[in-house]
Amino acid sequence: MNAKVIVVTSGKGGVGKTTTTANIGAALARLGEKVVVIDVDVGLRNLDVVMGLESRVVFDLIDVIEGKCRLSQALIRDKRVETLYLLPASQTRDKDALDAEVFRAAVRQLIEEEGFDRVLIDSPAGIESGFKTAAAPAEGALVVVNPEVSSVRDADRIIGLLEAQQVREIRLVINRLRPKMVASGNMLSEADVLEILGVKPIGVIPEDEGILVSTNVGEPAVLGKTKAGTAFMDTARRLKGEDVPYPNLEENRGFIAMLRRLFGGA
């Protein structure tokens, strides 16, 4: 992906957007980029906790927007990865406090004045004003989807909205995939999701208990040794243009035929 500003989103809540943002941000930083991850889920911030930076939050995104602090004052540098930064959301305000145009200007400042190579925006779930604000400055999008029917259907809706906002580069991150369930025909495969949504996947992340552990201790999985951490690192490498092979999982044609009918296909 050439996009410098990427919104991480989904139609459905609970699919792993925040975990994806933290891990791909950390992976890109480990690969040499200067990266800032922004939590735009105003009122329900979690990105700081997932990254283990909650105790260091002094100022937040709304403080920047309202002129209570400089942008550089609100940025928190991750001590484990020197070129990784967090801009946290406010816990005490609601999404109406964040204006799309002002947010767009703040993101432009991060690129032009603060020198970031990449900005990852952790979007609220759903299709309401919070999503629209998060997507406003985006040149690209990572749509996080679980390989199950409701998540795929909601992702289809989000992709349409991103295209309507003229987001140029849209890629899928297929999260929590279970190879044994795919092989038995009880879960969608990477190829199934691609065929339904018509969007290229850039990452396929296996179900991994290590993610729960990493989230609880506030350390992105890419900083340790887990299956999911390796998959997130591979995703970041693809995002940078490297040719990294994907898992090869077998399709189940009966299941995909049922889903085609559900989504109005042949």
C-alpha cells in the first residue's frame, strides 16, 4: 500500500480492529518506519491499554483539537519501539467533540510537520459519525473481518462507504481464522472472503490464545513469538510491498455456494 494515512475499520464490533492497529503499527515501526497510531474511538479508548501505554496518557486527541496542548505534547513514544507513537482518544468526551475537518488538519500536520511515514487510525465500529470522521483523512483502509457471515456482511457495507469517500486503497485483514474449521468446511477460507467481498486480503491472522495474553499485558504480539504476531509482521511486510506468501487453505464449495445466495450472487 502506498497510502500514508490508513484507517483500520470494520462494520462489526469486536473483530479485532484495535489489536490489528497496535500490531501493524508496531510491526511497521520495527521495519524502520516512523509510525503514529491514533485512537478515534472517543469515549471508549482502548488502544492505549492494548499497547501498555495507559499510565503515560496526559493529553489526548480532543485536547489537541481544542487547543489545550500542542500536537507534539499529546504524542506518547513507545519505549520498546523507538519510532512508534500513540495519540490517544479522550475517555470523558463523546464523538461529537471531534470535527472531521479539524481532524484532517491534525493528521496532515503529523505527516508534514512531525515527519511520520505512516498514520494508522483506529476507527470506532459501525457506520455512524465516528467512522466517517476517522475515515475523513484516509488515503487507504484496512478492513478487519472475521471469517463468519455477519462480519463479512458488515464488511461489505463498510467497503461501499469507503469507496464512496474515495478511499483509494482498500485491503482486508482476515482475523481469527481457524485452519481446522476451514478444512472441515465450517469456516470461511481466505479465498471465500475474497470471492464474496472482491477486495484483496493483505493479512490472514490465525486464531491465537497468545493475542489474549499480549492484550492483557499491554504488549503487541509482534514484539514476542506467537503465530498471530508472525502473521501481523507478515501483513506489515506486505503493506510495505514485500512479496510474502499467504497461508494456503482449501475452499469448501458447498459453504461458499450458500453464502453466494445470501449475498445475492449466482
